[in-house]
Amino acid sequence: MSHDSSSLKARAQALLEQAGITLGGNRPTDLVVHDERTYPRVFAHGSLGLGEAYMEGWWDVGDLPAFFARVLGSHVDDSLRTLDTLVAHLKARFLNLQRGDHAWDVGRQHYDLGNDLFEAMLGKRMVYSCGYWANASNLDDAQEAKLDLICRKLRLRPGQRLLDIGCGWGEALKYAAERYGVSGVGVTISKEQAEYARELCKGLPIEIRLQDYRDLDERFDAILSVGMFEHVGGKNYRTWFEVARRCLHPEGLAVLHSIGSNEQPGRPDPWIEKYIFPNSVIPAMSQVATALEGLFVVEDWHNFGTDYDRTLTAWLANFNAAWPQLAGRYDERFRRMWQFYLGCSAGIFRSRRDQLWQLTLSPRGVAGGLRVPR
């Protein structure tokens, strides 16, 4: 090992010790390095280097979510604030990455990967967002509980018309139509999702459109949006709330379900940006609060972020179990990329660095107040 590499290894060891992690140890959270190039890669490129080195098979850890929860919980990553992070931060702050044609990037790169992957990973329902584990002990129950929670928060009644902004594979609309007797419209920018959702909602009073949400201008009794706000981008939050307000009946309710951050605005992770979600950014509380000023009353702001840890851990277990069937279509590098993505994400929520919010909104405030269900 070169002198440079050995001094970097010593630095890595000292950093990891702050998080209670040993290099080459035998606990599930200890880091085993197979290739010494890992050290310069990580110190040069931070999380991007760490993720890429993992994809190359240069290092392993027994329990990825627990490893990341330790690293993030002890803020070791703050010592790795590299140029990459700064560049990604500046891009998010000053370029409107979600403008025009770029708005469709995430659909092409992520959601059009192949439904086989998501069907294997997500369980009974194709719901690619945080489950609600208050009274659930498995993923399928947690996802159904989440869909029901949203319908109850919206006070859905038979005959109402529901809008789903970023409807995914159509599961929320299907659930609301079947259990609560509503009709609805869903918009998505993923061609694969739209086709799947149309098939899923066949025979129900549901219309699925391949459409940018900004083009919507019609009235609905209730609006929901689950896991799409993370792709809207800070420069467009105000527009999002304006569209929701324009489309919502004055007596109606909206539920916004989104990952959120208690940090300052606009620091997307460079690895996630490159490999998983191009142009995505986690909203900060300050941005959301400012964007809805004068448009909505926040009846409720519900945080169940640690439920995302359980959801992601369940997805990771499903993915690993299904890998033999998926291996024909995806290579080993993809397998490690996906494990890193799910494992790292679970650790982020376990360490409480990111949150999961559901905001219940009314245009003018519900007369007499709103008791929001849990």
C-alpha cells in the first residue's frame, strides 16, 4: 500500500471510529474493504465515491441500513463535504433542473426501468412510497394503511372527484375508487406507469393522463399527491401549490405526502442524483411553508419518518429474495447499486436526518376546525 493510501486509511479509520464502526471488524456494521482504491475514491468524491466503490464491489458491510444510520447519526459525512457535494448543491440552488424537457428525465431514468423490478420489490400493491406502520406488521398491510389514512384525511365520500398529482402506478386512485366510491384523474410523466395504471384501474371511473401537472386547470373535490413533490424542485414549489389551489374546490381538502428535510434547502446527494433520481431534491420545511403562504391553511403537518426505515428495509428484503429471477435482466453492478440505494435510504430515516411528511391542507381553513385522523 502506498504511503498516501495508508494515511487515507488511517484517516478513514479515525472517522469511522467516531461512528462506532471498525475497519475490517466482524460486526454487521463494520466495514470490510476489498480494494485499497476505496480510500482515495471516497476522500476525493464523498458519498458519490462511496457509492461507486460499493457498486464496483470494493467494500462490503453486513447491514447497510445500520451502517448508514451510524455514519449519519454521528455526522461523519460532514467531514466529507467535498467539491461534488458543493457542485450538486449549487446546481440545485441556481439551475431550474426541472424545467421543460428535464421534467421528464426522472420518468425515463428511474420509473421506466422495468415493472418486473418494482413488482418484485414493492409487494402486493405497486406503491412506491412510505408505508404507515402504526398498526401494521408487514409491508402490504402498511401500504394499505397508508392509502386508507390518506382517504380518511381527505374525508372522501361517494360521488366525489379526486385528483392524484403524480399518480404512479395508480394504486391510490384504485383504492379510493373501490373503497370510498370516488371517481378520479391521475397525472404522471412516466409512460410505463401510465400504461400500468390504466390497466390496473380498468372498469373503474378513473382517467390516467400522461401530462405535466402544471397544465391542469379543472375543479376537484379533493387532491392527493404521494411521493412526487421530491421531483418538483425548489423553484417550482410555489407553482405546485398554485396549481393545487386552482384545481381544488373551496371546501375541499388536499393531502401532500413527501420526504422532507430539517436541514437548509437544496443539497441533493450527488450519488442519488447521478444513479437513482436525476433532478430530485428533498424539500426543506422553510421552502414548503413559504410556497403555500396565502394559498392554503395547514390543518395538519404529520411526520412519520421512521416508518420509511421499515418500508425501505422491507423493500430491500424483497429485492434480495427476488434477485435470482431478476438476475437475467440486471447485472451485478445494478444489484449492488440498488442495495446501496435502499440501504443508504433506510439509514437516512433511521438516523432521523430526513423525515416523511403528510400535510393536510384546506384553501380557507375548515370552519370549526379539522380533527385529522392518525
